[in-house]
Amino acid sequence: MAEIKLIEGEELLIKKQVSHIKTLLVVPQPNPGNLFITNKRVVFTPTQGRSSSAFEYKLEEIASFSVGLMNTITLLTKDGEKHKLSGLFNKSIIEVLEKINITREK
């Protein structure tokens, strides 16, 4: 699994293989990759699919997250961007997001 370069004072809290679901026209397309959550940011790096599915946000840029069917996770940024993630064992990602005080929408 690819790694990210940690910045000074940054700790890796979790890394998981997930798919970032991006809609092309009206068809949802999974883009497999690696999700990294640190004490300072959330980073997705694709390993297949579209390189445009990559994203990186400081924690203070994340407004909230929601959990959908089959534990899909949607991150919502304060700028209104939405990033839908699907993968096995998303429960551990949900636990980390809650631990770092990202608001879970109902």
C-alpha cells in the first residue's frame, strides 16, 4: 500500500483501501485507492481509475460525514464538495472520524 509523507507533528491514525465513487455522466464509477486519515488531514490517493479522484483536506476543511447503504461514507467539505467512499471494514474509518470530532450527520 502506498504511503503519504507525513508533515511535522502529524500522526497516521488509519490507512485503508477504499474506492472513491465518482459519477461520470450519470454512472457511478469506483476508483480504487488508499485512504489515509491523520491527526491533521484526510488524503485519498488512487491506485487505479481516474487520477482526478485524488483529494486532500485539512481536518478543519471537513464539515461532516454521513454513512449510507452498506456503510458507504460520504465526506462533506465546508466548500460543499462531497466524496463518497466504499470499502470493506468502513466501521474502523467511521470510528476514527468520530474520534477526531468530525460531525456525523444522521
